[in-house]
Amino acid sequence: MKHLLLAAAALASLTAPAVAETIAITGGKLVVGDGSAPMDGGTVIVRDGTIVAAGKGVAVPAGARTIDATGKWVTPGVFAGFSRLGLSEVDAVNGTNDKGGGRSGFSAAIDVAPAIDPFRSPIAVNRSAGVTRAVVAPEGGDRIFAGQGAIADLGADTDPVTRARAFQFVEFGEAGAEASGGSRSGNHLHFRAMLREAQDHAAGADAFDDDLLKKEDARVLQAVLRGEQRLLIHVEGANDILRLLELKREFPAIKMVFVGASEGWRVASQLAQAGVPVIASALNDLPATFEMLGATQSNIGRMKDAGVKVAIGMINDRDSHQLRYTTQYAGNLVSLQRVPRASGLTWDEAFAAISSAPAEILGLGDRLGSLKAGRAGDVVVWDGDPLELTSAPTHVLIDGIEQPLGNRQDRLRDRYRTPQEGALPKAYEH
């Protein structure tokens, strides 16, 4: 009965109303998250869900609740650059997997926002690891356009969507070729033809000769063509990246963002010149596919050195469940600087790659991703360096509201750590 009550209390926490307040976090090593160096003895003031001040010498308002962070680190919440968070509980069980459009027949018009479930257990697990926001993308099916993704928060409430329809997601390279009849030529042709059909629909042509798009898909893609909705493109190989940059010249208003980009380092100068940002997989160093033959852990560092705007994402890398690995990946890129002839990131750059950089790439840098006045009150207090594996959050605030740090894994651990007679089947005695 005790365990049922604990589970019920955890669910009730999602429906209980939370009220923002004035909170002062004082005395910690303050990380703004914009790539600047940490400062000792910093203070962050959060009022009504918004950061009003952060830095040294900041006065604590009268009546504010104070969190003493002396000896600890204070950072923006981790912004996961790519995920399918809240869309799947068990990937192999169809009833819990809402990552794709299924057999609906729609492609670009799919909207994942209604499917993001705040009751899914990975949300609490990753929140307790300091992740406060996430890019949530649909998964591609039998069409290259997978649909519209969202920006989500990991707060313990029933409204997880920060911005619905924040971007369109499309598959290129090997996955895109598979969805386009089995060839890259078909992939590029499908991409161009679908965009042309969307243009025709905007011009009043309702009948599509090739019927590549439903009317609703074509209507949605017009926002991409006008540059009002970003286009996140999963692409890994250098040649595919170059061909996409050529297509960008054909459709100049499209705001492309490349995701994955394992061979981005090979064409980093072209990416920088085109001004296309990248949400990259941090630790791809083995050729899992032929389009990733040039994979190297130095990929992000080399793109950064070339002037590419880079954030860290986790596409097809336990992206429904393990966003908590984001800090580990960032820390590994810092350690990479000590490897001869390797290219990594400085500590300041690495933390920006998991906080302000993804927010800026998604067009939300003025609202999220850093501890600057006017940004959302997403703040994490850590018991040590957040990029070290042994560190953990002691406080997590999302929109200025302090969050519970418990999760289902913790409760299972506590339940089975010291089994007692009568509480478990006899099989657990051996």
C-alpha cells in the first residue's frame, strides 16, 4: 500500500497548481550559459518565472526566498538539442510509441505537440538530471517529411509544450533515400518536388499531378518556404550536406538547420559561409553507416573552429529516454582538448552548446537558454561541476518554479534495495 501511495503522490504532483515566486540563488559559481567564463560568488534573482538579474554584486530583494548555493554551481537548465522526449515510453510497444505519423497518410502536417505526454517516466528522470527544455521532433516514416516538432519543458505539470509547431523535420541521406524509393537521386527529387507542390498550392493550384502531398501538408510547408518555420534536416554525409546547400540557393528563404552532421567537419567552411547552424551528435566516432565513414569526435570542435554555430543533440541515440547524457557528451568534448591532434571545446563553449546555442538555433535565444534578464527562470544548482559524471542537481527551477527531483527509477531502487519477507515473491530470495 505504501508504494501505491508514493506512486499516487508522484502523479498528483503533475496536477497540483504551482505558483511562481521571487527566489534568490546566492553564493554559487555562476554560469550564464552564453559562452562566458563562470564567476564565483554570483547571484541569480528569479521573479514570477523570469530572471530579473544574474551576476556578482546583485542585491537580494526583500522577502525573496533564498537558496544558498555556496560551494555549488549555478547554471541555466540543460536544453536538449534534439529528442523524442514524451513521445515514447517503450519504443517496441506500439501503444506507447507516438514518435511518427503512423498510417495517417499525412507527412509535413503531422504535429507532435498533442502527443507529448507529461506523464511519461523519462520526463521526470531527465528533469532530475538538470534537463529543463528539449527539442522534440517526430520520427520519419515512409515520407521524407516527418512533420512539425515542438519545444517542450520538463516541468512537473500537465502543460509540457513551450512552443508548438516550432520547426519542420525532414530526413535526408540514407534514411531519406529509403523513403524515396531507395536512391539519393529520388531523395533530392522528392524534396524539391514537394516544395514545388507547396508553392503551387500557395499560388492557388489545388490539383497536384504527382500527388506527393496532401493539401494539409502543402499548406503547412508554406511556412517553411516563407522562412517562418525552421526546417531541421537529418543529414550525416558531407556530399549530402553540400547538395542541400545548393538547394538552399534555390529556396533562399528557407531557414535550414542540419541535425546529426557526422561528416560536417569535412565541409565546415561551406557551412559557415552559408550560415547554416548544426545540431550535431557529439560522440559519433565510428562509421555506423556508409554515410558516416568520416565520423570523428573532433567533428563539433572542427566545425566550431570554422565558425559554424553548433549545438549538441542526440538524434537516434536513445533520444526518447536518455537526454541526461547531454552533460556527459559536453564534458567529453572538453576532455577531447587534451588528446593530441584532436579538436574539442572549452568548458565555456561546451556548456553553451547545451544551453544557449540550441535556444538560439531554434530562434528562442531571447527567451531561453541563458541566465540573462528577461529569460525564463530555468535554473539548476549542482553539487559540483555539471559536466562531471559525479555531479548532480540539488535544485531545479523551470519557469521559476522549483521542481521535484524524484522519479520512478528512484522509487524502484528504494523498493528493491532491501527486500523484506512478505513484500516480494520467494524468487527474490536467491
